[in-house]
Amino acid sequence: MPRQHHYKRRAKVPGELDMTTFLNLMVVLVPFLLITAVFSRITIVELSLPSSAGGAAPVEPTFRVEVIVREGVLELGDGRTVIATMPKVDDEYDLQGLSERALALKRQNPDTVSASVLLEPQIEYDHLIQVMDAVRSTSLPGETAGEMRRVALFTDISIGDAP
């Protein structure tokens, strides 16, 4: 008679789930995320894009600052004529000069808040942001020595393609 082997299956005891490593990670990660979340901010700049309002009655043109960003030069104008041209210096745009001229225009036209930044197609996005910042505000010396205060210039900015 052949010998039959009947193996008895042993009942497997489920293993314990060790959560200590995961809890250690959470103890470190949660405070870190809470601390760094305080320092992150998102700034939103509202822009006006050109619209085709064909049915609107023509309005007498008012003063509007217009900055045209070209490959080698910044042109500052009033919408009809070019007031100033600022060539690149050491392959960088003269943003300080642009800001100073924008401040002079703001002093001449204190009620004007709108400006247009027009770009040629090959201009980098970073240059757009830098020009917009230079037109939106500038720093002036404060009342005490070494203090600088931020002054708003032309805060309502429209962007578009350069002619």
C-alpha cells in the first residue's frame, strides 16, 4: 500500500503592520509643510488685453504711456509719438532709465494710471515681466537716511504686439 503523505497546513498568523516608520515621517513632514506654507505667496497682476469694441463711440484720446520692447531698444511713447529711446547697455535693457522716465511722466500726468507694454515676437517673457515691473512702480528715497519707499506709477497695464 502506497504511503500517502498528508501534510497538515499550518494556520498562518497575519503579520503585524509596523506603522512607526510612517508615523515618524508624518511627524517630520507635517510641521515642515505647515511652516513653509506661510512663506509662499502668489501675486496676481491683472492685465487688460485689447478688445475690438466696434460699436463704441470714438473717445477723444487721453494720455497713455506706451512702452515698446524691441530687440535692441526700449521706446517710451505717449501713443502717438516716441518720447524717449533707451538702447541696451551690455546686452541688458535700461530698466532703471525706463523707471526714471516713467516717474517723470507720472509727475506730469498724475491722474493717468494706464500703460501699454508692446513687444516684438522674439522678446523673452522675462523681459516682459521686468519692463512691466519698471512701469508699475519704482523706489524712491524715504524720509530717513537709507530708507527706500515704493511708489506706484502706472498700475493698469495692457500688453500687446509691437507695431
